[in-house]
Amino acid sequence: QVQVVEFGGGSVQAGASLTLLCVASGPNSDTYTMGWFRQAPGKEREFVATIFWSGTRTEYADSMKGRVTISRDNAKNTVTLQMNSLKPEDTAVYFCAVRPSFEIHPRTREDEYDYWGQGTQVTVSA
């Protein structure tokens, strides 16, 4: 069974930076495709970023390109989402997701992921 836990949310001012951490545990966790999604109040969950098992390829939502970086440490079973220049519209619950398989194409749809964390709240004030 795969377990996913997020850490690092909080309340910050616009323009600040925040780092989210995801810990994913399970069989062959170093082969997982990992993703971050977010859900703002009253909105559907949306894609933020994804990273291949090897860390060699990443994909970002257009709304966040240039402001976020996703990285992973397979030795520690962790994925990090570094967010910079945060805006009030980035306020949302951020979710880490796992697709437990090798991939050759980035996975950006919610239904392509099998395991989810409970989410961590990020609040950005103006």
C-alpha cells in the first residue's frame, strides 16, 4: 500500500516563498511518478507540477511556470515543491499524488494518479 503525506503549508505574504514536502512510501517508491495539484475554494482541483521517477523530466502548469520547481530525492522518498513569488491566487489546498509506474510522458490529469495525500493549506495574503 502506498502512503502519501504532505508537509510545509502555511500562511505567507504575497511575494514570499514556501516549500512543500511530500513523503511517499510503498513498494518500489523510487519508480513512482509524482505530482502536485491544488484546489482553491470553490474551484476544481488543478495540476501544478509533475516529475518523473528519475527526476530527469518535469512539467509545470502554465500558471506557475517560472515560479515553482519540483524536485525529488529517491533515497529519502521525498518530493519537494519550491514556490516563489507567491500570489493571493495561489491560495489553495495543495495535494501530493502518486502514480506508481514508470512513465515516458508527463501525467497532468487528476485521474492519472492513484494515491493522494490529505493536502496542506497554503494561504497567501495581499
